[in-house]
Amino acid sequence: MTALPEVRGKLLRDEPLGPYTWFRVGGNADVLFIPADADDLADFLKGLDPAVPVQVLGVGSNVIVRDGGVEGVVVRLAGRPFGGVTVEGETVTAGAGALDPMVARAAAKAGVAGLEFYAGIPGTIGGALTMNAGCYGSETKDVLVSAWGLNRAGERVDYQLADFGYTYRHSEAPADIIWIEATYRGRPDDPAAVQARMTEITERREKTQPIREKTGGSTFKNPEGHSSWKLVDDAGWRGKLFGGAKFSELHSNFMINFADATAADIEGLGEAVRADVKDKFGVDLQWEIRRIGRPA
């Protein structure tokens, strides 16, 4: 990748990715691209060799970057061009780089209900679109109207809710789409009542999740008829060290970088638990956390 398209944003070669993730682990990106705006990203993708892999990294709250780093280009949508939130009536429009809680707060301030659950999700709107993010009984599909993004060729694609084919923590949309903006529709409500529900969600999360640790959100999806945290707990992994990583004593579906863990420690812990739960209970735990890059 000696020749890359000219950009108005930042192109950082051999950039460490650990500082961009909540786990604070992982190797370097061959190239980290922080576009100036959507047009800058589109032009870059159009001019980039189609053989070069492209990954998107949000705020790194739900990802393990492996120790060998990430091949190709990692795109990070940061700053005002990708983080705006506007509310008109019951419609909320948010950039893919906007933090989920920020979107929830903007909706609450405007007296729009339905997006309160985003206060409990520590990611960005782009990630929420990709995985139908949700918590406490609500999901992205419940309020999303439409979204648009760019495909690997830099072409604009527009999706309505039905086009996503959403199921639990899954979308049928092509994985190469880089989402730029989403539109939601809530319902009118008293701002104080919406804020009160958001506060309840935030307080519940603070009491039950290790949000001040080097963690990565929920590790496994809930298998049908089961709770992942209980399977991990019943298998005896709550608080048990695996290298420098462990499952939290506070919530046993959250892994923690407890003692200078490597990415291999954290992913290895997850795989060890998956194997043990399968052996003991016959249940296949599926990762909710993304794992990208090369082993060391």
C-alpha cells in the first residue's frame, strides 16, 4: 500500500489501535484513515485498490483488535462531520459516529421517547446499525426508519428498515457498508419523563456492569432459552483469571483486561469459556464482541 489516494483527512501508517479500544489491547493498523467528511471517504474508497481490505472502527467498545494488527485500512469516523444529531418533531437524525447515549440525550431533551435504551449502549450509531444493538428489552429495529452509507466502491447505498433484515444482534446488510447517517422515529413525551427513564437505565447499568474497567461490553449473545452470564457463571468462570484477563465478578458476561492482558489472553478466555460451556451444558455461545486482525 505504498500508493494511497489523496485525502483531506488523516492517513496514519502503522498506527497502534489499542488506545482506540476499550480493552486497550491489540496491534497496529497498516493504515488508519480518519476522513474529513463523507465525500472524503467516498473519494478515498473509489480510488483505493479493491484488493485492499477495509475495516471500520468506532469507539472500540465492542471489539478485540488482535495482537498482530489489522491488514489494510481501518476507517474511523470521528468528529463533527460524523457525529451530529438533529431532532425535528418525532424524527431523530444521527451521524454514524455519534455516541449512542448522546443520541438518547438529544431525543430526551426534545421530548422524543423510544430511544432511551441507547443510554445503556456504549457504542456509536454505526455499530448499532451493524448489529441491531439493544438492551433492556428494546432494539435498534424498534425505532429505526432508514440509513445510508457507502459501499466498498465508494458508492452511496440507501436502506429502509426492512432492508436490514434485522434479527437478534444481526443484520443482513452487506458487511462492507460503512454507515454514514441514520434516521429514527420516536413518539412525543414529556422530556422529564423520558429523562427519568434514561436515568434509571444509566443507574442500572452502573450497578450491574463493570463500566469503569477495561472491558468490551457483552461478550456473548444470549442463546435461545438461556442467559449467557448464567452459563458463564455456572461453568465456574466468574472472576477466574486467564492470563491477564477474566470475566467480571460484577457481571459474568463482561470480560476485563485485569492485569496487562494481551488480545490473545482476552480472546483465549472467551474461547476457553465457549468450549467449557459446550462441554458442560451442550450450549454454543456465540460471540457478540467483534474480533478483527491477525494473531501475533
